[in-house]
Amino acid sequence: MKQLTEPDIRAAFLNCSKGEAKRMNLPRDLAEQPWDDLDFLGWRDPQAPDRAYLVAVLDGRPQGVVLRASGAAAWQTRRSLCSLCMTAHTGGGVSLLVAPKAGPAGREGNSVGAYMCGDLSCSLYVRGLKNAGAGSRLHESLSLEETTARTLANVAAFIAKVTG
């Protein structure tokens, strides 16, 4: 993923107002992100830990969604699987993240949710640059290119549900 600028990121959001996008807290270490190893940029708001953000370059342009962590505990002791990158986590490493739908449906309270890596570091888990613990990466015959393509396809499908 090419490095995104602050204006690119703020303009990418599809399910919030321009004012909300302007006020959101971007990662403090934006310039130091491992851009070459990211399929998408995801982060939790350090000042509001229940808020999260995800931005991916799809169809040649950045597209982002605002997420909120569900109040439901994500199986604190069971192994859980991220629906984006297929990384298994134990002890609450997967969170149910919910995005308000874009447009009138979102204003009516409709939303879309998915179980995702709680820290939104899917790209780093897939590449083995971050470890989610023993047994976190299931043995697959897919290449790195295929697993990263699958992750990005899952992100695109989730964003499509938010905007559809």
C-alpha cells in the first residue's frame, strides 16, 4: 500500500460526516507506518478505545469506514478467528467491530459488524511480522500473495456491505 497522507485519509471515510472525519484522531506515528507491508491501514483511537478506523485503497482510491467495538466480550478464553485475515487469537484478541452503514441507512441506525483482529494489524499477522501466539496462523497452502489478496478481498467485501 502506498503511503497515505492525512488529507487522503480524512477524505476517504464513507460512513461519517466530513466534520467527524476532520475531528478523528489519526495515528500519531502515521509517517512511520510500515506502508510496504500494509494491505490496509487500521487503528484504534487511543482517546476513545471503543472507536476504530479502517482505510484501504480499493479501485485506485482510499476508502475508509468508522468502526465501534461492540460491548460484547469476544470470547476471552476461547480461540477466535479474524474474518479478514484468518488469524486465530486466544484471550480476546478478536473484537466484534461494527460500522454504521453509509447514507440514509446509517442515519436510521443500521450497521454491519464483523469479527476482526482487535488491533487491526491483520497485514502484519499475515506476513509474520507480528505474532498472535502459538497456533495463530493456520497451515495453508496459499502463498503470501494469495493470503494478502484474500485479506484485501475480505476488507473490500466488508466495505461494500457498509456502503451497500
